[in-house]
Amino acid sequence: MKIADKKTTAVSLVEASLKRIEETKDYNIFTFIDKDQALKKAQAIDDKIKKGENPGKLAGVPYALKANFLSKNRPADASAKILTEFISPVDSTTAEKLDKEGAICVGCVNLDAFAHGSSTENSYYGPTKNAKDKTRVAGGSSGGSAVAVALDCVEFATGSDTGGSIRQPASFNGVFGIKPTYGAISRYGVVAMASSLDVIGFFAKSAADLDLLMSVTAGKDEKDQTTLPDFYGSNDTELKKKSVGFIKEFMASEALDPEIKSALETKLAKLKDKGYKIVELSMPTLEYALAAYYIIQPAEVASNLSRYDGIRYGFRTENLKADDKTPLDLLFENTRSEGFMPENKRRIMIGNFVLSSGFYDAYFLKAAKARTLIIDEFNKAFADVDAILTPVSPNPAFKLGEKISDPVAMYLEDVMSVPVNLAGLPAVAFPVGENKAGLPLGLQIIGPRRSDKNLLKLTEELA
């Protein structure tokens, strides 16, 4: 990571970033560019360096903020129409910690509205294009973040991962992405999607950069009661079992692209040559992970999105005329009808259905029990191995428009990533080259809770 010092100025780093953003604007990456503020902060950091003051661990490093992160006096619309014109009055804890260490936010980047999606096609601003092939998706929901890093617009970008939203776009665009242990980094000031699944993480060009970012941002936050005490800095980096597993059911899946399977086999062979024991794991409960996820997640989405009513902030409808309804009823109904994207509405409807009287036991409660079984199965696996190597997604990046009208096909893209979120585990996605068509391929390494630092160390060995 290029950090400002006496030889490299923060202003020059920011200017190079802004120039690259302009050169790549046809990829539809940024929803807001904060040129003046970025240059102003860069100059302040250069002045600190000249005076011999400590400018921070990330001095002058340009980064992009996923647009569902709040940052004071910047738009925080989560790429959703219903939040247009909302300017954040506060900083998210992540943005605050990055700012304190001298990192410079150059702007906000595109995502699926409210992070609902796996392709960044469900955005009010339109889709972000893949870094390697403009006819293909960037992945989602953090597609803008991944492409910003892949195209050298920024050194790193923030992301949120609810079911693969960091790992899948990292895989699709050939960069590194970390989904930390649930609670490792504060969620305060990040627009909520599904609160028991949401995790804050990063995109970067190397595992070492991710390690630095984790060291800066991990830790307990009084504003988020789900955060864990800072375990990251004191992690034991010695792998006790010197063993890595792979999941038999994933490897046998007919949906798995042959080139991704081959890349996984190659990495397992590399680990074996390094002295690791390779263990085949049978994890049949993971078959139910996708179904459980798409019950639990929409239920939490429906709860979290109920706050958007057109009264307190964000978009408000102007259509309040009807003979058979009160203005207040119309305000709620039309604001939500006009303001939410189709995928937002789909998840709200599914969520309210599975939580409704008569269906809670049949759906939500059963999904919660399945989640417990998945957690137990991972715990059993980690009794035998230090980590598990799997694909992130069954396929490389698909064509723009290919799956947008088929929600089930889109949801199936998450089949290998959602179990990690259900279990609250850390995982690191890393690039493993390209397929014959030139599309990036990626894998993920999964570990037990609080093994984040170990995973990054293992990623360095694999990448």
C-alpha cells in the first residue's frame, strides 16, 4: 500500500486517484466524488509530515467508501432511491477510525440498493461493470468497491458482507477481500441489511494490506453492542493442526465450474507440498444453508426497512391524491412503492411472510434451527482442521442482465458463501488467476471464529 512520506506526498496520491477515477468513469463505479475535501485533507497530512508529526498508519492512502457507510457531510444513500439527498450527520465507526489514521476518502461507490443483490445491478444508479469485461457483472453487493480497487482507483475500499457481498465481487474482479468474524469490526453507522449476518470488511491488493486495515479497525465499540473485544492484535498466528480441509459436497457439485474446481485442486496440492495435511470433509447440512439464509435474511430486511416511511429523512412521494385513502396512508404506500427497488420489495414481502402468524414456526423457526446445525457442523470440522478452502461462487462473473429477471438463479450464486455468514465465521477471498476467457477466478479460506489473522497468514502462503 502506497503511504505518504517525505518522498511520496499525500496530495500526489490523491491526485493520481482522482485522475484514475475520471479515466474509468464508464465503469459506473462512483456515486459521489469528494475531490475538494480529499485534496484538503491530503495537504493537511503533508503539512504534518513536514513538521515531523505522526500522520497515521494510513497517511495519505486514498480509499473508497461503500455507499451504505455513513461519513459526516457526505451522501449515504446505499444506492437506493428512497435515501437520495440524505447527507450523513455522523461518521460510521469504520470511517472515523480510518480518518484518524490518515486514510483519505475520495468518494462513495456503487452497490445493490441496500446491499440486496449479487451483481450490483439492483442499484438506483445502474450497474457497475466488471473490471476485466464490461459485458459482465461486477458481483455484489459491493461491486463498486471491488472494481475501484481492481482498476487502481483507490488502494483499498470498504465493504459489507451479509452473504458473500465482499468475497464474491473480490473473486469476480481479481482482488483480495476479507469477511471478518461477526462482531470483529463495528457496524455502527452502516445502513443495516440483516443485523445478525452483516459484517464489515475490506477490499485490497494483498493479504498484508487487509491485515493492516484489520489492525486499525477491529475492536470493541460502545456504539455497537455486537462488537467483540479486540482479539485481532493478540491472535495466535501459529496453526496448531497444520491441516486444511475441503468440502466434499462442494467439490462434487455439478454447478461448480471445472476451472474453479481445478484451481482449488491446485491450491490444495500446493498446501500439501508445504507440509499441510489435506482433509476431505463431509458437511451435508450445508445443503440447507441457502434456504435458511433466504428466510432469515429477508425477515431481518423487512424489520430494518420498516423505518423508511417518507417522514423522517430520505425520499418522500409527492403523490398524495386519492379519494379512498388518507394522506398518511398514501405517504407510506407511495413513498415505499416509488422509493424501493424491485429486489427490496421482494425481500420485504418474503420477510413479512415468514414472520407472519401461522408461518413463523414453519419457516423462520425452522431456519433458525438449521442455522444452529450449520454452526455445529463447522465446529465439528474445525476440530480436525485449521481452515477450509472452498470456491467463493460456483461460477466466474456472469453476463450483465443474464440473471436479473430470475431471482432464484441469482440467489444460487450465493450457495457457497452464505454458510460462512450463518455461522459468523471469518473468510478471506483471494485471486487464483484467470480462466480461458480471461475472467478472474477466486477462492476463499474459512476459519473458526477469531482466526482472522491466521487466515490472512495462510492466504499469503496460497496467493
